[in-house]
Amino acid sequence: MTCRERLTNVFTGRPTDRTPITVFITDSDIEDRAPDVILGERGADSLAELLRFHELLGLDVMLRIGTNVFEPIAFDVSTAEWQNTWALLDDNKTLVHEIVTPGGVLREVFNTEGEDFHGDYSQNWMKLRNIRMESLVKGQKELDLIREFRPSMPELDLAHVGRARERLGEKGILLPRVPSGVFNYAVGLMDAEDLLLKPLLEPDFYAGLMNLCTDDVIPVGEHIAQSGGDVVRVVANIANSGLVGPAFYEEHILPYEKRYIDALAAAGGRVLFHNCGQCASLLPVYREMLDGHALESLSAPGSGGDIDSLRSAREALGDGVVMVGNFDQISLLKDGTPEAIRQEVFKIREETRGDLRFIFSTSDSIIPGTPKNNIEALAHAAREAFH
């Protein structure tokens, strides 16, 4: 059975010759050079190096690639009625972004002190979101400005997705990233603390913002889902079980996320929904939302998650959801011993024995400074345990 057949069968619930084994790694991880401990000297072709990383370790290939979609979508485009300006203030750490419209100004502020930007900071929206001190949207005024003046959705060049699929062949499956989950996307516009209060204090405003965000991500996500990948990746880690309870999620977040996932599925894409690991109390809610799709990462407490037992997680999720992850890449893979790594791999095997919808993986990216011997020990133990 080829790697591609093995992984495809897991997503469709058909039998496989063995459990797929992989680690979480993306094209941006390659560019950030943490995997160089395995690759050694390498070339400039990130996709080729991503494939070589899997081959050197004998892993099944889940090829995770980016799609260069700026978030919030089209906010980086300047027109006569939507002018972006960026200014680093005299203190050399306060970065101010303003969008000037005929109806008023949208403004957000960031603290760049101690941050290392690769290239133009105005394009690094993921990092900027983590260092924001003031958000673009404070209330209805800003939401109205966005509705009236924000430019049209830009054309996307996704030819690289098809090219990556051709290069991959039967070696595995291709997982392009689509825009973030709806709640994550909304946090790109409004502080999470304020956003969580809105459905209780201003339900009409909250519904308007979440519907705008849903309407933003769906057409772009559909376009990417149709571009040649096998499974699309949705990052939705902010509304985790450490922040919201299942009742709140079901009432105020699930309707929007499910509409997005259903649209991706209708466009031909299976979904890998990335939660980052804190999801134990939300698993019964995910059960309906992700039926036929995949949940990542079912992280153990050592790597920031709250999943103590994959067996219990399966009971909560039912048989329709693919489970991905659970190996602790932080405290265990980086700082543990090869023997401790081996023991954990075999523990995971016992908890998932006979599970047709499980993919063994690290919960997230390899941490810089992880020893080469530990990564090789993980791959060796997984090949031994799951063959």
C-alpha cells in the first residue's frame, strides 16, 4: 500500500496495512531551519527539503504547505478609499498601522520590542497578531467602515498547489492551508477578551462580526480546496477548552465554524482542524462538526494540551473523526531520553490499537534545539510500534 493510499484510507475510514506515522512539519518550519538537525546542509527548494525530511526518517508524508493568504483578507490592499499606512514611532518599538477611509480611520498598534521580523513586518500578520496592543475593531463604527470601504477579495495565484501535488505523486497527501477558523479570524480584528463578551453584551454586533468573518473565509477557502490539495488545514486554536466551555462554544462559535467546514467539504475538501491541543471538554461538540474530517492536535499535558487518554478522546469523538497527534514534542521529544520516547510511542500504540482513523504524529512543530538522536528515536520507535 502506498503512503497516499494509507493516509487516504484513514480519512475515508477504510482498512490500512498499518497506522500512518508522521510528524508535524510545514514548509515554513523548513524555512525557519529547525529541521536542519535532520537535513544537514540543504538546498533552497523548501518543498524538496520537506519531502527529504520525511524520507530520511521513513515517515508517511502529510505535505503541509502555505497559500500566502493575508489575514484579514484584503486588508493589506490599498485603494483610493482604503489607504494603508505603517509607522514605527520614535521609541523604535511601537508600530502603528492605520487604514484611512472616507468615513474614518481604522487603527491598530503593536509592540515590536525584541521581535525578529523576516522581511516586511506589514506582511507578517501571524506574528503581528501576537504582539498587538490595540485592535482594529473596537465596535460598530469600525465594522461599518469595513463593510463600506474594504477592497474586493484579491485574485489568488494557487498554481504552486497543483505543482506540489504533481511532485508529491503517491508519496503522500497534500495539505494546503486555508484561512483560519472563524473565531481565530475574528480575533485578527478584535481582542479575544472583548470578542468573548460581545455575544452576551452586544449579540447583534457579535453576529454581524462573525457573519462578516465567515463570509470572508468561505470563498477563499473554497478556492484553495479546489486547487489540487487532498485535505485543507484550518487553524482554529484560540477558542480552546482553556478559554471557553462546551456550552458557550456550541451556542456562539459552532454555527460559524460548521458553516465554514461544510462549505469546504462541499468544495471537495476534507478538513484538518488544528486546535493546538486544549480540547478535552470540546470533543463532544467537535464530534458533530468534524464528522468525516480530522482533529489535530490531541496534545498531551506536557505539550500544552489536556488530552490524557486517546482512548477516552475516541469515545468522546465517536468513530467519524480522524485523530492526529498526541506525541509531546516539547518536554519529551526535546528534553526526554530515547528510551522515554520509545515508551511513550508504545503507550500511544496500545491506546489506539485497531483504530482505523488515527494518525500518529507529534502535536506540533519540532522545537529548535531538539536533539537529532531523539527525533531519530521517535521515528524508529513509531516504525517498530505501528508496523
